[in-house]
Amino acid sequence: LKEKTDNFKEHTTISFYEYIRDGWAHYADGNIDRCVYWFNRTTEIPDLKPSLMSMGLVCVGSSVHEWKSPEASSFLTSSQYFLKALEIDPTNSEAWTSLGCVLATTEQVLVGTETYTNRYCYIKGLEIDPSNPHAWNNLVASMSPCEHVSIGEVMYTQQACYTKALLINPTNSGVWRNLSKSLALDG
């Protein structure tokens, strides 16, 4: 892929992964404008596989959501980026999970012809990729303590969701903390 540099003086080959790397580098430096600029560039790559373009949009949406600064207001909302990602690739588990994270508990969003709440975004993400520990952990926040949710043919409690997240990523301190709070509430 040939792409002009910022000063348009020479052509360089820039890959999707270089754009993503540069976006995260600017994110780490606290430069949201440059971060979003590089993530957005992923969507300009001709003939990019839809799954990669969708992931680029998830990166943009995630950085805009986490930053929440005045500079971020000039961009689309994070949920708009996630919705665009899902239009391109409805099997993007991270886009579903990220969309669930930005929706308020009672908020609903239209994806295609279906209306989803944050809980159903997490469930949809887990139906696509049951190895997503963030979706398991975040799903619990949408549940009441004694509630069960169905993913596929299996019913899960809050503690079962935490256990699934820990089996996938046993070093996730947030999940351990949340599980211990859940167990303490059960007394």
C-alpha cells in the first residue's frame, strides 16, 4: 500500500499494524488528536479486510471513550465508531463488548434492525468469542446478584461469569477483585 506522508513529499509503505502502533503510541503520550488521526487512517487503506477495518474503528472508539477530553469532542462519539465497526464486521466481538461498555444500563442502540442494551451487546460478543474475558467481566455489571443469563444453551450466574473470565485470564486483578466482592455479598 502506498500512502503519502504528512508533508506529501514522498511515498512510503504504511501497513495497518504500523498505523495501529502509532495510534497507541500517541495515546500513551496523551496526544488524542494524533492517536485518533492514526487510528482513523486504518479506514483509508484500500482493499483492507473488513475485519481489520472494523478493529481500527474499535481502536478509535476506545481511545475517544477513555480520553473524554475537550479534544475528543471534535470526533464521532465512541458508540458511533463501534456502530460503524459493526456495520463493516458484525462478527467483531470487541466491537460488541466495547459498545456495551459505553451504553448506560437503560440505554438502547439500534444495530442493523435489532435493538440492543449493554447486556445484550456483551452476550452478542460472547456468542461470537467466548474467550473474551472483558465481556465476561462486564456482563456481570449488567446483572443483579441472583440473576442468570443465557449464552447459547448455557445459563450463567455472576460468579460463573467471573470464573469464565479468570479461566481465560487468571492474572486479571479486576476480575479477582470483583469476584471477591461478589462472594462477600453472598456471605
